[in-house]
Amino acid sequence: MSDYVLDASVVIKWFLPEPYAEAARRLRDRSIECEAPDLLLLEVPNALWKYVIRGTLDLPIAREAVESLSISPIRLREAGSLFTDAFRIAIETRRSVYDCTYLSLAVQADCPLITADRKFYDAIKAGPFAAHLLWVGDLK
């Protein structure tokens, strides 16, 4: 069983000097069991691409981050096994299927989803899925 599910908003902080980056980087410790849907392998490079296009991240650093993602300690789960529940949760919470794929995995794995996506966190924190949600800044 995993300790946490991580979403792309947390993993991106491994590579960028953003608020809560230090807390996010602690999750790279191999003694902490983390997993994510394989959707993560598309979302993190897409976010890095946006930073490069905006001119706020150098391309060599982005390339290095994408390469290091492939050897990260995160166990990946096939998103195809999650999409039905993710769609149901998305309808229920009015959040994107992408975000709810991570939440679906957290529910199935019975562990918290750690997020740094404030809008998503605020939308979910008081609802029926609150027990499966943790704000990155609340990590001890």
C-alpha cells in the first residue's frame, strides 16, 4: 500500500523553485511510497513546456527534469483502470477528469492525494472526498 498519491502540481515542484517546493521534494525520499496515474508522465512535461514557452524556465533545465521524471520513485498506475471512477467523481465534484483521476487512485489506494493545486484543493476539501486529500503545505 502506498503512503500517498501525488498529482502533477506536487511533482512539478521537484524541479522548480516554487512555494512548497521543499515539502514536495521530501516526497522523493525512497522510504515514502508514492504512486500516481501514468497521466503524470504527460501532465508534468506539459507544465514544464508551458514554463519554457513563457520564458520562465530554460529548455536544458526542462529537459533534465523530464528525463529525471522517468527515474522517479513514483509507482505509476495505468489511468485506464481509473477513468470510470474519475469521470463519476468529476461529475460529482465539478472538477476535471484529469484532476479526478488522481483522486480516484487515492480512493482506490485508500491513501491521501497530495496536491498543490489550490483551486482543486479548495473545491474538494469540505466534500465527501476530503479524507483522501492533503495540501502539500500541511506535510510534516
